[in-house]
Amino acid sequence: MSNIKAITKKQAAADAKAQGLTQFTAVCTKHGEGPHQSSSARCVACNADNHQQWRATPKGREAHNAYSRQWSTSEVAQHHQGEKRGAADWRKATGGTMHGWYVVERDALRQLYSERPEGFAIDHAIPKKAYGRIDGKRQRV
Ligand SMILES: [Zn+2]
């Protein structure tokens, strides 16, 4: 890679970062034109390849497993498990049939997520109803 190209890519990364973008499009010598990280100016596909290779090594596999074990006991992971069980219960109770305003809700959610500040997660944008009646029985919804 020539020095001029590296400066250009770094400058593009800095510009993207200044605009609040996490990624920008640049040309990778291996993958061609594609997304690059604003934080490091690195090719997203190259990062993924490198990570995949590292994970295949014994050291990488052990590090990944250690991370997974730690993650699975975290509060966030426990919360996700609860959400997953709730979703499974809902599918079981309703047969997975989406309600009539699902399309409207989906668009509103996409809008909400697209406007989410970087580094923030949307958990419950509006307070959710924790219990409701399914088949006449009070159940978690
Ligand atoms: Zn690449």
C-alpha cells in the first residue's frame, strides 16, 4: 500500500468519525470497496477474517470460551435469556401470529433504532406490560 493511499484512508476515517459515523466506505486491497471502521480505518471484512483465524487457534478458542462463559453469567445475558423465554412463551400462546399494527410498530421501531445515539442500547423504549391475559390466564407477556 502506498503512503498516499494510507493517508487518504486515515483522513476518510477521521472525516467519518467527525460526522459521527462508525463506518465509511473505502477500498481494501484484499476485499475491494467495502465498509471500514471509522475508529481504526480498518476493513470490516479483514477484521472479521483476522478474528476468525485467531479464534481457530487454541489460544483464541480458549479466550473466546472464557469470554462466552463470563458473558453467559452477566446480568445482560440473564436478561436476554428471560426475554428469549418470554418470546418463546408468547409464540407458544399465540402461534406466532403478529397483531394487526405490527407493520406500523415495526416501522416505528426501525425509526427509533436509527435515531439511537451511538453506544446506547434500547431496552424498553416504553414501559412494557409485564403481565396480561392469555387464554383467560394471567401470564407474563
Ligand atoms: Zn479487507
